[in-house]
Amino acid sequence: MDSIKNIYRIGRGPSSSHTMAPMRAAKMFLEKAGRGVSRFEVGLYGSLAATGKGHMTDTAILDVLGHVAPTEIKWFPEINLPLHPNGMTFKAFSPEEAEMCSWTVYSTGGGALADDVWDERETVRLYDRNRITDICEWCSGTGYSYWEYVEKFEDSDIWDYLNEAWKKMQDAVHRGLDTEGVIPGGLGLRRKAGEYYIKAIGYSNAVRGRGLVYSYALAVSEENACGGEIVTAPTCGSSGVLPAVLFHLKRSREFSDKKILHAMATAGLFGNVVRTNASVSGAAVGCQGEVGVACAMAAAAASQLFGGTPSQIEYAAEMGLEHHLGLTCDPVGGLVQIPCIERNAFAAARALDANTYSNFSDGRHRVSFDDVVDVMQQTGKDIPSLYKETSQGGLAKRLN
Ligand code: SF4
């Protein structure tokens, strides 16, 4: 497994796989192509082509290549390249129209890239275990917690990095709560976070807490939908879940930032295990890999903050993911808005439920987190492509 820093990428929304990664790929191709390019041609395939307009894939690429030379984007939604549904081909041409350089690359989820000889997720192997069962055993045998396992293998700057990510998450919550207006894209959706916040503080106790969690998740997800700066956790589309839970617990329970960072380390570890053994790409496995994994990460974080044992933390994460199994990805209009924004709010609430449920238990349960990750991967393969970030089925078809 590589660094959990790659679970928490800081950047602009609305999509880690369809915006952040294509932009990074374009920058890398620019270096490969060198000087003397008279024009670029970029082919987008499968899911990248099907929802690329709504996810602003073309804008992300043109922002990089379009400033250097004329760039043509070609769309091939009906063709999937061999390695992943999110395929791209970059070509650079000389003034004589000779092909100078070409590169086929895949956006594999959460902002990561791969081609047929290289997979970014495997270039650096920091950890000695990549299944939670083995890591939980290590914790039980040594007395350490998951976050200490992370600390043992990450570079010494990990806490500075997580601190920066935590600051960006909080900034996104504050901006989202404070901004009104219509979310761009044509669906006519208004931002709701501020209203939910105001209404929530008018209640007391449980309803207030639940309403505040909704408002924090809406705030970040609306920022993401507007192309604002967010932190993937594990993706842009699911970036509202973990900040909502952490922000709420910090405010309501006065957890220190240090404890929040430890919780982020544990959440990142669980997300990284999924990213390594299965996928966090909606185009590959549906929304179970995005919002489902975000819920698992947030459940693990909450459980740790409330003093869960390694088994209880694992159980909370397992439930966060298990009860999202089979969740489809059918974004209306190819935009990261319906059902994505609301779904983040529900998943944040569900993460807190998973924590409560797990902490009532002794941590023993039949289905392990690793089992659910394996099942999620298989379920993702079995789900038709209509429901994997192509906007050709489900809500996307109904509301078109
Ligand atoms: S439905 Fe889920 S996986 Fe699909 S774009 Fe929205 S958040 Fe991402």
C-alpha cells in the first residue's frame, strides 16, 4: 500500500477521477511531449466520455494543454479501453502533422493514474500489510492503535500533511455554510447547507446534532459541485462525509485537533485498504466505492474518537461499507449533484450510526471489513455499466 496522503488529495472539485486525474495526466503528457508541438488531440473513453462534460473533464484538460497549442477533445462513450472504464489517449503532433508522442492512460479512482506498465498506487510501497484483519491482529498483539500503525510506516511529515488536509476540510465547511446561490450546471439546484445549519441550531439535542451533520456534509459537497477546493476522502464526489463527521465531533465533543488527526490517519488507512484491494472509482464499482467507502472511513474515525477497540473500529467501518453494497452511480446530467450531494449527508449520519452500533457491541461479528471489500469489488464487476458513472441508467435516465 502506498501513502494515505493519496487518499487525501487537496484540489478542486467536482471529480477526482474525471477532473483532478485528467488534469494531472495532461500535465504529465505535456512534459513527455516536450517542445515544438503544433496541436494536441485527446480521446476520452467509456465513463470519462459519458460524464466528462458534467464533470468538467474537457475544461480540466484544456486548462493545461489549450494554453500551449490548439487541443481537440474527442468523445468515445461507447468504447472502453482494456484496463479501466476511465481511459484517455493523448497525442501530440508536429507542424508537419507527424505524431510526435502518444500516451494511453487511465484514471483509476480518487485521482490516481495508471498505464499498461505503471500503476501509481504501486510505485511506492510503504506498508507491510494491506488487509485490515492482519493490521487489527498487529494492533491486538502490540497494544497499538491503527493510527500508530500508520505513523510507523508513513514519512515523518504525515502529521503536517494531515493537519493541512484537516484545515482545508474545515475551510470548505465554513465556505459552504456561508455561500448561497445556484450550483452551476443547469439543474437549477440551490445551495442548502446554510439553511440546514440555521434550522438545525433551532432544535435541541438529537435533531440538532443530526441537522448540523447534514449541513456540514452539504457544505463541502456543494463546494465540490461548484469546483471549490476540497480534500478527497476518498474521492471528490464523496468528500463531504468525513469532514462532516469530524467537524461535528470536534465542535460538539471538543475533541482536540491532535485526536482528529489520529482519527484521520485511521480513516485514511481503511480507505487505502479499499483502494489497494478493490477500487474507489465510481466508474469501476459504482457509488459503493465512493460514498460507501467514505462512510466506512468516517465510521472508523468516529469509533476511534469514542474510544473503540481495534475490533470495534473495524466493525464500525465494516458496517459503513456493508450497508452501501450495491450502491449505483447514476449522476443526473453527468453532474456531481443529484444524488451525490444529499448522499454525502445521509452517509455522514449513517457513519455515526455505525459507530454507535459498533460501540454497543463487544466488537465480535461474522463478516470482516476485508470480506466486504472483496464482495464490493465483485459486486462492482457484476453491476452493469449503466450504473457506473455513465449517466445512462437509474436517476440519470429518469430525470433527463
Ligand atoms: S453517484 Fe456517487 S460515485 Fe457517482 S458521481 Fe455521485 S458521488 Fe460519485
